[in-house]
Amino acid sequence: MKRKLIAAIGAAGLLVSVAACGSDDGKGSGADGFQGETLTVWAMDGSTPDGWTKDVEAAFEKKTGAELKFEIQQWNGIQQKLTTALSEENPPDVFEIGNTQTPAYAQTGGLAELDDLKKSIGADWTETLNAPSVYDGKQYAAPWFAANRVVVYNKKVFKEAGVTEIPKTRAELFAAFDKIKAEGKAEPVYMPGQNWYFFDGLTIGTGADLVKKKGGKWVSNLADPKVGEAMEIYQKYASYSTAPKDKDEATPQQAEVFAKGKVGAFIGMGWESGVAIKANPKIEKDIGYFTIPGESADKPEGVFLGGSNLAIAAGSEKQELAREFLKIALSDKFEGQLSKELGVIPNKESLQENLKGQPAGEAAAPAVAAGGTTPLIPEWAAVENPPNPIKTYMTAVLNGKSHAAAARQVEGEFNKRLAQKQ
Amino acid sequence: MSRPRSAASKASALRRVWPNALAVVLFAGFVFPVYWMFATAFKPTGDIVAEDPVWFPVDFTFEHFRTAVTADNFWTLVRNSVTVTVLAVLFSLVIGLLAAFALARMRFRGRRGFIVAFMLAQMAPWEVMVIAIYLIVRDADMLNSLIPLTVFYMMMVLPFTLLTLRGFVGAIPKDLEESAMVDGCSRPQAFVKVILPLLAPGLMSTSLFGFITAWNEFPMVLILNKQAEAQTLPLWISKFQTVFGDDWGATMAASSLFAVPILLLFLFLQRKAVSGLTAGAVKG
Amino acid sequence: MTAPRARTTALAPYLLLLPALAATLLLLGWPLVKNALLSFQNLNMRQLILHLTEWNGVANYTEVLGSSDFWRVTGRSILFTGANVVLIMVLGTLVGLLLARLGKRMRLTLLIGLVLAWAMPPIAAVTVYKWLFAQRYGVVNWVLDRLGFHSMADHNWLATQFSTFAVVTLLIVWQSIPFVAINLYAATTTIPKELYEAAALDGAGAWQSFTSVTVPFLRPFLYATTFLEVIWVFKAFTQVFAINEGGPDRLTEILPVYAYIEGFGNQHFGMGSAIALLTIVILLALTAYYLRIVLKQEEDEL
């Protein structure tokens, strides 16, 4: 059921470029007394490109003498699978976990504490990316990679409508949409009613908090006017689209709609263009990307930073070996390589240069520093279980309800979920 | 004079035509979704997401099947699914038949109670009992094994199997058995020689239900068997509806491959099964 | 000599039943007991992962029974089951009677169509239906558009409770009719011809012979099938869950789906167990009538 949540992380990279293998590091240290052991790592489908996997496996075996086994996980039912696995005698030693899910798992006691690791290799992890790994002041996971949304646009449609400059502000973007609309050949932007992570980004942009503490308990803060402000921006986007108001960007897959060439743009992950190209190879030459423009040219729109962390199971008997793996996988060399191969945002700003030549990644990077996530509280996971009340709120507003009334409508469900016993 | 006759013949022609016409319409209605699954599986992606449906896969392609079959561990999953399904069905047939024989043919204290108990067992909502089953299997240290799957799937289909077989056994005239016994057969011998052959259609039709149930089970295998080597095909189908979006081509190809064994089994068995089912069902 | 023989004969039925009973106790009874125990616990992610047992009395039950959601879902489940079963039984019977009227070749054709629909594994069937009713590129909308219902061109079938249920119902009825129809057809072939002849001699018309011969003969069959269909439809988890995960807005959740989402989706396993048990109780209540008939009928037999 967490499929959508994790999907938003955009782990899957279809833009595979050639792996550049750096110099040989970890030379001479040799096998470290882990001979004969096997470390199991759960990675989500799409997170581990072949080149990277092979190189990491080789480096790991060389350094530790142990074997590394990646087990690729499907999205369907992953949460049940992970929770139950953590209760077992032989949990996966290391696993990929969505950044927003990390607090919920941290409070269960299922994740090993990683303060030592943060000290030794995490000094310059990007602040906004590391935040979700910290719970109650302690480090429970390590940021692996992230992705955020950009505007994916059809150059031909923009050009035919007379839009020649890439929009730098929100106003310019809407002006461009107006032109496309006037041209009448294409839907200016495909924006279904429940692209909730885009909306989350907008609330980060307006500085809104989705929850607040009241009497020691977390409750809905949807009624906040700042949330309404974000929703107004969203509504403006949606007004240019005929997409269903009660569906998210995955049904139908927005990239496939875009692939038909009758849509000016959509807000999505860079890798989604791969989906479009698969559906219609001819679209490839027309696809372009730019950073979602904000209020002013110097500050991009707020974005949701979907990210993946790596965590170690508290129940794993190979704590030390698992740390060795993290040190290798998260080293500058392999972070850089992953970033290159997947086109994802690496965990350090200094490594962002690896995105050079990847237009989608380059468009995404500027927004990272001002990005954010969903509220980092264990209770949050329950909110996003379908049907996500915030999606319900969005559809209600788009169907004509006022912001205040829609917020009120879902508040009960929202609060109920936040109050669930942990 | 001729008028009424022509009217009558028209009416009778109509009477002859409408059942056939209706049958054709019904046939189309029942078959279309199945057809569409196969048709989609053979079409290139561009024809699948088309403004106007492409009714026949003109640009025939095996691309989606290749995607589906080359997924990791495909053949392991096939083997597991077949093993688990066949064993579960066989066990339930054997155990069910023994009990069915007792319930249909013998008179003993508590008989009614047993029948009702098995009817109740039929109501178990397995999907929501999965967590309890998981804890039992986990604590018994039997995760990632095909054994728990086999026995629980067997249990899922046992009540239906048993009750239906009871009907079949009951429908076989008692005298047949008795005359065999008069001829010097013992009761077990009479059973094997006389009843079992007559039961063949019943066994087949009952097993169909078991096949479908075991073949489809998803929630239990998902959390019981996390290692890829111990998983089954339903987990594989869901692979193609992922972050990449629903890959309808591959999904339909996978669904087709998934459905084919059952479809064939049905078409193969339906003749005998149908005649058999009645006996069972009528007796109920 | 006869004494031990008689004793084995007396024991025989129990011996024959032993494997089935043992399996049921071990593989169904035990999980049920376990489930019952869990339903009195506060069991969430943390407790599951750390193997904690936190008893919390009847709190899960009071919460479930006290929530209007549960009762709404229960009512919906009953309506849903009722509507589907009526449709299945009526249409299935009609198709079965049609089969009896058809010529050989036509009958075989229709039988094959029915068998194909019946044999579709539910997982595959749901996937196909989602694809048929897809908002964009779905065949159903295209056809409706061509037939002149242009507002249906981009219709989203899963947008409202009613139309989602309509799709699920179509799917379930489509897959269930074959079972009823084929069995009913087969059952009619076993009706002795003499009964109809006798009825005709008494001057019965087609309808009368149907009500006075066919229906009484098929009654036990119809009862049994209805009972099975009630159970199957009530428990139709795969179809309802897979088509829209109980959406929109949880409005198409039926009891098993509700239990699954509360228990598994939201990872409140104790709560899920409580709902599961309540689900069984409700199903029992729904089928009590038939079970009573069976109890009575078995008394008369043998």
C-alpha cells in the first residue's frame, strides 16, 4: 500500500549512462576476517543499476572478503513484508527505506542506531536529505539518494505556441500555459487532482506545516491559510488540465499521456520521460526539463524530496559488516557513480557535479536545498495509507469546495490517523 | 388460410432463432475480456495506448511475453506454484474423499455436527487471518518453505472439496457397492473397484476449484516466503504494475501466461467435470 | 468374531474423518485461536518487530464496534452480497435454462465461453477489467463514446462508489454465472422426462411445468449454490481490493477489505484480527438460515 509513497521517491532510473569507474580504492586492506559471511541487502526495484551493483559487489568483496547479496524488492506489499521481516530471526542486514518512512520504523526499535557512522562518514551529508534519518536526536539511517520533481515539457508544443524562453517564474510559466491554451492544439499541462507530492512541495514553498502539536498530540493543520495558498497555486495548475480530479499521476501514468504529444508539460520525476519514450519513441527528441519555477526567479518552487535511505536491521547479527557495506556504498566514488547512472541527487552537494550532462538531474538539483519532506513523525505513515485524506482534500477543493470546508471535511479522518496507537 | 400458417412458422422460426442469437451475444460477452487480455499481450505498446482501440494484434509481437518470462526467477516461481498447487489439491482430494465417504455413507453419532463444522470451515476469511498464520509459521521456524503454503492452501480448499465429494459419493447408488460386497469384496475393495471409477468426474470438477484457489493465493505467500526462491507466480504478476507505471502489455502477457494453465485445465476437464458437478451439487 | 468387527465398523467413520478433522483443527482451528488471542492485544509495528505482547482487553472490540465506519461497512457488505447473489442466481439460472434449449453445437460454443470466463484466475480477471474500464484508452469508454454517449469518452469508472461497485459487480457476476449456469444445466438433464410428461398430461403449460417440476427438483441445488455464492461473494477480497483498493474514499470497502486495510495497510494487527473475527460472526449470521435447513435435512436422511 506504500507503493505510491515509495514510487514518489523516484528511485527508478531509466536514464542509464555509462558507468565511469574511478580509481581502485581500498587497496591492500584485504579480507577483514569476514570470510565466508554473506551480507543481504534489500534494495527496491530500480534503485541499483547493473554497473553500480557489480562495482560495489567487487569492492565489498575485496575489502571484507565477504559476499554481498542484493535482493531486489517489489513495491507491492513492501511495508508488510518489511515489518514482518524485521521481526524475524534473519532479517535483511541492510535495507533501503523511504526517507519519510524512516521515523516510523526508527521508533519501532527495528533499526540500528548509526551515530558512529554519521560521525565517521556523514559530516557533509546534505542537511535537508539527512533530516529524515534523525529521530529523537539519534541517527537511524543514512541518506542514500534523492529525487525531486521538475517540469518535463514538450519542446515542440512550447515552440509552436510561441514560448521560446524557459519560464523562470511561476507567472511566466502560467503565461506560457496561456499561450499553449490559446494555440488550442494541446493540453497545456497534465495535472491530475491528486499529484499529492507536488502539492506537498507547494506547501513547503509557502512555509506551511501540515500538522501541528496540540495538547501533546499531533493534529491536522490543513486549515492553515498557508496550506490554502499552496492549494490555490495547485488549482491554477489544474485549471489548465482536463485530467481526472480524483486520480493521481500514476493512473493513468502521466508520462504515457504526455507521450501522445498532445500535452505541453507535466510535473514529474526525470525518469518518467523514459516511460514516455517507451510508449512513443518519437517523443524523445521533444522532451525537455526545467526546474519548477517559484514566485521569483531566484528561488525555485518548493519541492518534496523523495529519498531513499539505507538502514541496518537492529536484529542483524552482522552489524560491523553492514557498516562496512554502508561505508563503501555511500563513499564519494559510488555515490557519484549511482548519481550518474540513475540521474538521482547524491547525498552530498559536492557530488552534484555528477549530474552534468543529465538534463533532468540538472533541472532537479537547484531545488534541493530549499526542498523538504512530509512531517517527520512516526504517526505520519498512517496518514498516507490509502485513501490519503490530503488527496481527498485536494479533490474536494478542485471540485468546488472552499479550502476551509475541504480541510474541515477530512480533519476527522486525518486526526484519527495521527492519533493511532504506535 | 395460408396467413395463419406463415405467421405460425414465423413465430416458430423466431422461437428457434432467439435462443441462438442470445447465445451468440452471451458468448461474446463472456469471451471478450479473455480475448482482450490475449490481444493486448500481443500488441506493441503503441497500439495498446491508442486513441482508437486496435481490435486485432496486427503488429504481432512477443515483446511483452519476453519481458514477462525473463523476469528474475520466473521458472523457479513456476515450479513452486505448480508444486504447491498440485500437492495442495491432491492432499485435499485424498483427505476429503475419506471424510466424504464417511459422511455420505455411514451413520454415526455426531455426523450432522461434522457436516455443519465443515460448512463453517468454508467461511474462514483467510486473507485477514494471514497475520495469525504468519506468527504461527514464524514461531515454528518454517518461513521460506513450501510446506506451510501447501498445507494451508490444502486447508483452504478442503471444506469445499469434502462437501462436494460427499454429494458425489451420495449420488452413487448404494446397491452398486452392496452388490460388489455380495460378490465377496470387502468394503475398501468395493470402494476402490466400484466407487472410485464412478467418482472420477467428481474428483476432477472438485479439483478445479482447488487449483484456482491455490494458484491465485497472494497475501500469504507475500509475507511467509520472502526469499525469491520460495515464492509463487501471483507475486510475479504484480511486478509489472510498478513505479514505471502500469505496463499493460507485460501485465496482460503475464496474466495470459498465468491464466493459460487453468484455462487449459478447465477446457480439458469441463466435459467430465460438468456432468460430475451436478451430481455433487444437486445433493448439496 | 462379530464383536471386533462391529467395533471397527463403529469406529470406521471416525477413522475416515480423522485426517480431515486433524487438518482442520491444526490448520484452521489453531490460526483462529491465535487470531482470537491477537484480537485482545495492542499489536502494531513496534510490538510485532520486538515480539512484545501487550494485552489490552476488549479495547479493539469496543473501538471497532463503536466506530460508525464498521457498521457502515457491514451494511454495505450485506447489500453488496445480496445484490450480487441475486444477480448471479437469477441470471445464472436463466443462462442455464437457455443452455438446455440450445442445439448441440450452439450449446458447446456457449459452454466454452462460460468456461473461459469461469476459469480466469481472479487476479488476471481483475487486471483485465481494470484495463477494459481504464479512463484513457479503455475499450468500454471508447465503445460508449462511439454509441453516442460522448460524455463517457473520458469517464472515470472508479471515481464514485456506485460505479466502482458496478464494475466489481459486473466482474463478479461475469465470473460466477458460469458456475451456476453450467451446474443448473447439468442438473436439468437429470430431471426424469416422465415428470414433464405427467405434468403435461395434467394440462400444465410451460410455466407451470417449470414451477411444478423443474423448480422443486432443483431446489436443493439452488439452496446449496446460493449458500456457496453468499460465502464467495461476501469474501470477495481479491476482486474488490485489487480493482480500487476499496476506494474512492474507502467507500467500496467490504468487510474483508476493511479488515485487511485496518490490519495490514495501517499495520494495526490486533485491530485487524478483531475485525476478522467479527467478519466471521456476521457471515455466520447471514448463512444461519441455510445451516439450519441443513441440520434439519440431515436428520431425515439415511
